Amino acid sequence: MKEKTETFNQGKRYFFYILMFAILGWFIFMQIFGANERSSDTPAASVIYSGTVTWQKPDGTTQKISVPGTYKVPVGDTMVLTIQLPDDLTDTCFAIRSSLQDVNFYVGDSLRTSYSTRKTRLVGKNSASRYIFCPVYASDAGKELRIELTTYTSNYTGVVNPVYCGDKADIWIYIFSRYGLETYIAFFILFAGIVTILFSLALGLVYHTQFDMEYLGWCMVMGAVWMLGESKLRQFLVPNASALGSLCFVMILLCPLPILFFADSLQKGLHHRFYVCLGSIAMVNFAVCTILTAVGIADYIETMPVSLGILAITVATIFVHLFQYIRTEKNRADRLLLIGLLAAILCIAVEATSVYFVTLMSGLFVGTGMLVLLFLNIVRAIKNVQDMELKRQQSEIRKNQEQNEKMSLQMIQTISTTIEAKDVYTRGHSYRVAQYASLIAEELGWTPEEILNLRRATHLHDIGKIGIPDPFLNKPAQLTDDEYNLIKKHTVIGAEILKDITLIPHAAEIARSHHERYDGKGYPDGLAGAEIPIHARIVAVADCYDAMNSRRIYRNALPPEIIYEEFRKNRGSQFDPEITDIFLRLLDEKRLSQWNPSQEEPDTYSLPDMQLTVSKFISDIMATIKSQEDAKSYDFLTGLPMRNLGERLTAEFMQTHDGCLIFLDMDNLKKINDIYGHKAGDRALKCLGKLLQKRADQGISCRLGGDEFLMFLPDTDPDSLSLQMDNLFQKFHTITTDDPELRFATLSAGLCLCSTDDSFEDCYSKADKALYYVKQNGKNQFFFYQQIDRSTLAASGSGKDLELVAESLQKSGIYVGALNLNYRDFARQYEYMSQLVTRSQCRCYLAMITIEALVDTIPDIESIEQALEYMEQAIRQNIRRVDICTRYSSLQYLIILFEPDETHIPDIIERVFTQYYRQYDSHDFQPSYEYLEISPQEL
């Protein structure tokens, strides 16, 4: 179906062209062989004067001459021609063409028409050629018509052009019919030249190159101007025909320039210097001729032989050069151009020569040659554009292939960079390891291609870490066995990711085996010796060096001497002996670029420009993602970082600052939650969080979970720390005192002074031990780990410890009743009392006191808490030590009365109410009570 459609379309195309050419052929046939419809109206003989023309010589003699013709007249003398007008004069006008001549028409003794540009022309000594018309009337019949011709150049002195007579319109019609075709051709060439220049410039913008058609267009423009300047109709074309006539000669003077430019561009500068010399000669000739014309010494027409000689030399030289060039190039399109140039050169030569021999030539040959050259050059330009497009497409294909390869490599390396960007401590690690590995391979005598492949593969050696959770990669403390086993899986994960990547050789084996040991104790496969791929053995050395030479979250960079000793000790056990010897030699010769982590930020490594740009781009993306992840790692209640983020930030801060690590605990949070609800507990945590946030500019604070917090205060001493902690405890105490629901909350803190040499894990453990010591000694205080008596810690379980515990219990248990029990502890006491009732047959009672509001609106929380506070004091002061009490709800208390006289229970409750009314004088609340006996059946 598709082939049939294409065949049909081709048929339509052929049919249309045949039709158009047939119409064109018919039109041309009619113009050649058809009747001349113009000749019947204005025959040539009717406007050309065929009578007698007499030349009146200066010596008084006369001579009948034939017109047109050329006669010997001295330069500057006036040639006088006379015509006797007939008695039956019917003509209305006589005309003659001036060839650089001043013209005067006399009828009788009266000057009828005069033509001279002496007062209007800017330069030159001759008037421009044009048609001069002299009107005649019936009254002039029988009179003598005298024509005076004067020229100041030898080229046209004595020249007599045809004399026309008749109606002026008929004369112009005849002139148009005779010479109009050349003018039309000139305008067409001018238009074609301008279009050629614009088209060439447009192609240059599209293809970013210069097309030689541009100079051909200028040649056409100059040829068209020449033709228009030579046109017999030029006095109709422009107001100042003299300027157009001068421009005709200027084009002849300057035409070598675009021809030279065109040939030089065509030959790609092969004879550039020679053409520059020819062009300079043409410019000098133009300047000299212009000066001579301006000062009136010689017109352009008189200096034309030199200009034509320069033009002839230029054309001949270019033709020879082009012939040699095209013969070596063997390009068919260029051969066509040679034919066109030959035709144009011949036409120009004929036109230029005709100036001296045939006065009526008007650029027809130049136009024909230009049209032939334009057509052939268009064919050549199309062929060149086709070749350029083919080369461009081939270049684009190659460029796309190279770009795709580079993009693939860059994308793979970007993945590795992305993984490293998750942690500032490993950023640039793969690049540095690749550089170190390349140095080792160079020492081993590898080829540049092998070194390049090794460098590319090394960039991806840790790509498997993309499958390891961040908390394990960035953990500041020592990894557990399970966590370490999980991290070791990054080698297998990396090998699986890279197993199908064929663009980078050995990438998968490096990712899998770069943690193998030479003695076979490495992972994941336990390979030994030569079983480990050579690429992986090289990367293992480079990887370990960068790891020891770089700062990590859990330690600072190791000193160079320790790194050197580590490689020396592990030669032959962890590392390949030969590779180790090479690496130690590189260290001795200081050929490794030393990266000083204390002087350079992790994001300022000397990466290549492209990789640095990509690394920065990825780092910015990861920083944004990290900030979003960190935002999720903040506790919305306290506004502090949560455990993972807080511990990491604290560990990083501890590596650059001495200070104190503080383990902080809020006491009795559970009791507040049980009595007043979790909203009260949340309020206590929020208050503490605000206090710690105010110290965020001094250090790091985070919430570890529940009621535990962690702080690090940098660059401080024990005395300053004690003042800060006292201030913190005092402010928190003030807050809890003002809020009745938070009165049970207190703080306990363990402090550990640390330096940048101490590990986070060790300081964390010491601060925790100091907090435990505080908890053992009554809470609501802080203590430095460095102040703990070591002998006291060593004597664990001694009587002194028991006394401390007893004292602490005694202080925390001084209650009237058991009012400070939470509900869960109260429930356990209730169960105990029930068991006691069953075993001892004693009688116990459970009483509930409820406070009810008497007003219509709900009282505010402050009034409720104040009423409950007074009720609590009344209960504490009026029940016995053996009785147990707890707060049951926001408006109720529960009391266990141990073996009371039942008849006295109302009296006990009445004393409680009396005490309550005595302390709380408001009548917004009314207390009530009820009680029941705890019976064995309830167990």
C-alpha cells in the first residue's frame, strides 16, 4: 500500500512538471515565431531619423555623415551636427543619446534643449550618458536643427549615436522594446544576489560555518549594479543617473575583491596570501582612480585599462588555481562550479572588452554568465549542505555514543557519590581511594587504559552501602556483632548491583573482594593470596589507608607513623606483600597527596571540575534530603533531636571540642502520668525541653527517650558546669512548684568531663554510671563521674551501701498514710490487704472521697487543683500511718483503712472535711464520701 502511494505521488509530480514545461515552451514559441504586436504600432523606421545629417567642422567646411558612427574629433572640441527640418514637419520631438557628452539642441538660432552635469556632478569631467529630447513644433518647419556634442575623454570623442524623431512616447516605447530586457535581467540578478547573500548568511547561522555563496552573491550584486549603470534606461531608474553611471565603473574597479574572497573561501585558504596581495593591488588602484577622478585629471573610463588588466590577472589566476584544486579534490559538484566559472569569466571578458569597441553593449553577457554561475553554484551548495548534514549526523551519532558512555559512567559514579554524601566523613573517599589505587597500578607497570579502568571501578567499590541503613553507617558507638555482620554485607550487595555492568571491567570483583585478607581471614568469601583478584588487592590497600588517614565519627584521623606501622605489621597477613612494599615506598617518597582533615573541610577535595560539580550537586541534594530526614528526627514535644540524630551530632561535636557529657533524667514522670494523666507528663517534658533548647547555642541537647535526655556542653570547667546545672535545676524547680500537677517532677544528672581524645561510647558509659550513682543516693541532684569514690564503687554490696539505701528509702517514705503511691502500687497494696483480711480475719475498709462542683460552669484547672491540694493535706493530717491512700481520678481519692472501728469511720471522714473547709474557704466544691468493707469474697 505504501509503495503504491509513493508511485502515485511520483506520477503526480512528473505530470505537473511536464505540464508546466509545456506551457513555458508554448509561451517561448509564441514570442519567437508569433506576430510582433508592438511593431505594427511603432515600427523602428518611424522613430529613427533617416535623413541627412551634416557635420559642420571648425574650419567652416561641412561633411555629410552616416549615423550612428564615430569620427575624429579632438578631445574637448564641440562636434556640430545640423539637420534641415522638412516643410511638412509632423514630428514633435527629436532625441539623441549622449555618450559622456554635453549636448545642446538649437532650432534656428534659439537654444531649445541643453544637457550638462557640470554644475551638479560631484566628481569627474564628463556628463553621464543619457537620452536628450528636444521638442519641435509646426512653426519650426523648414528651420535648421543644430546638435552640439562635447566630451572630454578620448574614449567617446566623435561618437554619434542614432537620432530619433517622432512622438516622445513612441521613442521611449522603441527604446524599452530594444533595451528593456537587459534591465530586467539586471534587476533579477540584483534580487538573486541579495537573496543569495541572505540565504548564505542564514545557512551560516544554522550550520555555524561560512558559505562561499555569500561572496558569489556579492559578485552578482556588483554585476547587477554594473548592468544597471550601463542600462540605456538608467535615467528612469534613479534621480541622479550620473551617480549610477559612476557606480558602474566603481564596480569594475572593485569586482576583483568578491571574486578573490569567493575563490579563497572555495579553496579553504590554500592561496590566501597571494589573494591578499591581489586584493590590496585592486584597492590601491581603486583609491588612485578615485583621486584622479575627484581632482578632474582623468575619469574612471580613462583609467579603465589598468583596472581591466588587474581584473584579467585576477580572473586568470583564480581559474588556474581552481582548475588545480578541483582536479585534486575530485568532487563532481566542484567540477560543475569550474564550468560555471569558465562561462562567467568568458562573459565578463566579452562585456569588459566591448566597452571599447561597441558602445551599445549593456551588460547582457555579464547577466548571462552570472545566471549560469548562480545555477551551478546552487547545485554545488545543495550538495555541500547535504554532505555537511551527513557529516553532522555522523558526528552527532559519535558524540551521542561518547556522551552516553560518559553519562553512564558518570551516573554510576554519581550513585557512589550519593552514598558518600550521606556522611560528611566519607565524602570524597571513593575518589581518594581511586587516586591511591592508580598510583599503585602505575608502579606495577600497568597501561594507561588499565589504570583508567581501575580508577573507574574503584569509584564504585563501596556502592553496596546503599543497602545498609544509615543508623548503622553513622553509629558513633561501637557496633554490635549483628550490626557489624550487616555492614559486611555491603560487599555482596555491591557485587550484585555491578554484576551486569560491562562498561567498567572488574567493578563487581572489586566491590565484592576489597575486604578480603591475604591470609584468608577476610570476608565475604575468605579468599587468600592469589585467589583474591589483583584489582581488589590494590583497592584493599588504598581503602585501608584512606580509612585510617581520614576522620570518622567515632575517632579522629590516625597519625602518619601509626598508619605506616599498621601497614608494616600487616604485610603478608592482611595485605599483599608486593603491593604493600610499593605503597610503603610511596609513603616514604611522600608521593601520596596528604589530606589534613584539621585544615580542610570534607567538601573541598581537589576533585576534577566535572566530578566536583556533580559531587557538589549531589551533596546539595543529599543535604536537602538529610535536612528533611533530620526534621523527622526531632521530637515534636520537646523540640529536641531524638536519639539517633542527637547521639550522632553529639559525637561529631565531641571530636572538635573538649567539654562535658551530661546524662539527664526526669524523676517521677511515671507517677505524674498515673495521677494527672499523660497531658501533665507531656507538659513536664515540654518545660524541660524548652530549658534545654535555651542552651542549644552552647552545645547539643537531645531526648534519648521517655524521661532521659543527653547534653554536651563544650569548652567549660567543673565550676562553671556546677553553676549551669544549679541554674537548670533551680529553673525547673520553679516551673514545677508553680504547676501543682508537676510538683513531683525533679531532675537527676550524671556528668562526665571529656576531651577530643575520648570516645563518645566511653564518655556515654561514664555519664550513665554517674547518673546511676545519683539515683542510688536520693535523686534530685547531679554528680561528676570523676568525683565518684573508687573505693565506694569497688565495695559494692557492703553495709555502707545498704545504709545508704535504707536512708534513701526512709527519706522517700515519710508519709502520713501512703498518699504518694500511684494507682498501680495502690492496687498491689489493696491485693495485699485483701490477702491479709483472708489470713488474719481482720477487718479493712475501702473509702472513696469525691469532690463535686457546685457552680453551673466548669471550674478552671487552677481552682480544681487548689481544692485537691487542700483535700490532700486534710487526708494526710487526719488518717493513721497504717492507712493507705492514693489519688484515683482528677476529683477522687481512695483510702484503705486498716482495722478501724466502723462506727468511727464517719468521724474520720468528718475530721478530713472539717480540715478541708478550714483551709479552703471557697464554696465552689462540696466533698462527699462512701465506703465498703473489704471482704474475703472479693479475692
